[in-house]
Amino acid sequence: MTLVYGSGVHGVRCSKGGEQALQNAEALLAAWHRGDPAGPKLSLTQIKEQWQLAVNRVMAEGSLYAPELAALAIKLAWGDQVEAAFLLRVYRIKGEHSRLSNL
């Protein structure tokens, strides 16, 4: 039996039991990304105000002036400014169909 994990054309096909492995991997990644659950979550306002140079760089590299989206891209990219700029460029090109607009 083949299961499709995800939606649309970009779904991942996996064999029986593979879906559970993907779900476990996502849960592990989410826990790793979050860090210590006892600590406060990093807000977009904190990123915008405290990482202003990073936000400005991401906006410049992404060719889009959108501080909120740049902060969100930094958060999604785990602080990687190159990846965040890429996400912002994708948003600029694809608009509402990109990952940033789904959050």
C-alpha cells in the first residue's frame, strides 16, 4: 500500500509505515527547533526590534521591504539569513502561494 503524505503535487510518497516515520521526524525536528519548551517563544516583534540588521539584510537581499515578513522568514529559517532572503524572494515572486503567506 502506498500512502501520499502532504498535499498536491509536492506530496511525498511512502510505503506502509513510512508515514509514521515522517510524522516522527517532523515531531523531532519541531522539538529540536523549539529548544527548551520552558523558555519563552521568540516573537516576530523581538526579531524585528533586536535583530534589526539581520531583518534589513534579508529585506535587501530579498528585494522586498516588508519587516514583518522578513522577521517571519528569519524565524522559519532558524536564523539563517541566506535562507530567509530566499524565502522572501519566493514570497515576492509567488505572493499568496508561498510558505510565508500560509502562516
